[in-house]
Amino acid sequence: MKPIKAGLLGIGTVGAGTFEVLRRNQEEIRRRAGRGIEIAMVADLNTARATELTQGRCKVVSDANLIVNDPDIDIVIELIGGYGLAKDLVMKAIANGKHVVTANKALLAIHGTEIFKAAQEKGVMVGFEAAVAGGIPIIKALREGLTANRIQWIAGIINGTTNFILSEMRDKGLDFQTVLAEAQRLGYAEADPTFDIEGIDAAHKVTIMSAIAFGIPVQFPKAHVEGITQLQAVDIRYAEQLGYRIKLLGITRRAEVNGRAGIELRVHPTLIPSRRLIANVEGAMNAVLVQGDAVGATLYYGKGAGAEPTASAVIADLVDIARLSAADPEHRVPHLAFQPDAMSDIPILPMEDITTSYYLRIRVADKLGVLANVTRILADATISVDAMLQKEPDEGETQTDIIILTHQTQERNVLAAIAQIERLSTVVGKVAKIRLEELS
Ligand code: HSE
């Protein structure tokens, strides 16, 4: 059988990695796919660099439309990013009957429903293994390997930049801004790191996993998104003393509020018991923990970014597509795991309805009765205290920190209690609140 022909839109880091891994492992990939996979064309505005990277092995153009409109191209690999031009090209490729492989999490978390519908109607595949957790085959695990399970929850460290920053803050006791500057200098963080540090990139990824896990449409605008920019080194230290690590987690979970089903969908800094495996995922690594009713907990760990780890996921999708014609043309896995006519309309819950535990740091004047007032407010709000830490004021200081870990409660209770605590005359400034997940 002739090789299947792919066109690559954008040959940056991941595109170059894809080109190189396909070249290096072509023989094994051909044996697995049942036919060869050839990148026949590359589109990039920097044609000189693209020509150098591809060393005359394929045609290089600057206009991506030449690829999406070329009748000889079977698969379009979209590695441009963003949701403007990339969406336009993906929709054109689908309309032209081409399969699509993309690493573009932002595009799918926002426009996935429209894109998958168009692909379904045209009978083409949209592969997006590379969009979530880079080289970790989490889409395949959720969509196929765990398909017997009723998924209960997923919690993931799915942004390497922020995990690197948190690891450095913990190891070196440095504050956020200092570590961010260092991460940028080392090339771990983008020049504009907003999507990473504000939790948006992680929210795109958890939105996609939530849809696959629960059979719901992708609904990024309903995700609660909180990054690490407000996190203070002091909270990382206190958490450590209490036996916890702070990680930026993407969490999605089945829940029930007042007898009605809903889905929690949230990204925020989270305390995790330090004895959990996932709490020990350090540096730029990613990990995803999935709880299924039959299998129990499974943990997936690996590189969430980088040229060849991400290329590994891109090529897995290319092989799946090549197999459609080479191996088993009837075999199709739905984009979001559930058949499109069997999707559920179970709602994403507002943040006040979610249930979790909390770490609270309260700056107080060291006066008689302060602690009693705080615990009375918590008790009145039906919030039960799990652990507490009160530091002696430092030499010459009249203020100190009270650290409280709560048992599970609804977010609305905690918000109400914090508002009351902040009104106490003995409380200084804002209460720092970080959610805590036992992940057991
Ligand atoms: N910027 C992402 C991260 C990688 O830091 O993990 C691409 O999704």
C-alpha cells in the first residue's frame, strides 16, 4: 500500500520533532501502521528555516491553504496554535475530507464541539493526543483503556511550567516572581507566560479530559480557572509543615448537589498529602491521576511538553489514521469517547457548589480570644477543623499566623466564613485560602 500523505502546518519545536521522529523510526512506524506515513508538504512563514529542517525531503510553502486544499494530502497536522487561523484551516481541511491531527488544546477546549461535529459529518478523524499532557497517552487511556469504567474523578498536574515554578519555590524558598524570571531565563517559561501561570493552559486540558471522561461537550467557559500568581512562599512552607505539597491541579469530578448531578471542573493551587505519588511529581513533568469505579486509581506520568515527547503523541494519532485504511476500516473511536448522540447534558457546577477541604492562613493580632472567634465562625458555618497551626509571634512582632486545615465542606460555606473572619478587628488583611484534596 502507498504511504499515507500528511501536510504539516507550522514547523516549530513540535513540528520539527515530528518530522525527525517520523524519519528516524519510519520502518517500525510503517510496520505498526500497515503503511508508511510521509510528510509530503510543510507550510511555514519562515520557509528558509523550514527548508533547512526538512533538508529537501518535502515541499515547503508559506501558504497553509496550499496544504488544506491539496487533493493529494490525506492528513493535515495543525501545529500553528491559537484559535484564529488554526480554526479556519482545520475547518477547511475537514470540509475537504481530510483527517486532522492537532496539538492545539485551546482550539479544542473552545471550539471542539463544532470541530468534532464537522468531522463526524465528513467521516474524518480529528486526533488530539498531543493536546493534553504532551507525550503521556492520556486521551487513549481515557477513551479506550478505561472505557469499562464509570470515571469518578481526574486530577492532573498538566502544566509543566507552573509545576517547575512550584518545585523551585519549595526547594529554594523563593517567591513566585523570582522563580518565574529564572524559568524564563532558562527557557522553561514562555516570554508571555500568561496562559501557563494563570492556569488557562491547564484549564484547556482538563476541559478536554472532562468531556471524554463524562460524555459531556467541551465547556471551557464554565471552568473555574485560578493560577499560581497569588501563591506565596510562606504558604508552601506552612503546607510542608502540615505534611502537604502545593500543586496546580486540573480537577474534574462527578458530584451531587441537592440531589442533582453535576460536574466539577476547576484549576487552582491545591494542597496534596506529600505521601501521594502525584505530590512528588517535580519540575516540568506532568502526571494525571484517574479514579475509575472498576480499575480504582491509575496514574500516568511523563513529559508534558517538548519536541519529541509531543511528537510521540502526534505520530500515535497519525498511525491510528493510517490504520483506518490499512488495518480495520470499520474501527472508529468517537472523538469524545461517547457516541455523539449519547452525550449527556449533566451541568458543570458553579464553584460555590463544589466540595473540598481548605487550607486557611489568617494573619491576626496576638490577642486573647482571637482563635476562639475564628473557630466559632467556622463552627457556625458548619465547617469542621481538621488541623491547626499557630506560630509564636516572631521576636518583637505583635502579629502571627493561624493556619487551619478544614474537613470537606462546600465552597459557599468557606466564602461566607472568610468574609466574617476578615471583618474581625483582630484579623489583619485578607485570609489566604488554598483548596486541599486528599486524592485517596
Ligand atoms: N506550556 C505548556 C506547559 C506545554 O508548560 O506544560 C504545552 O501545553
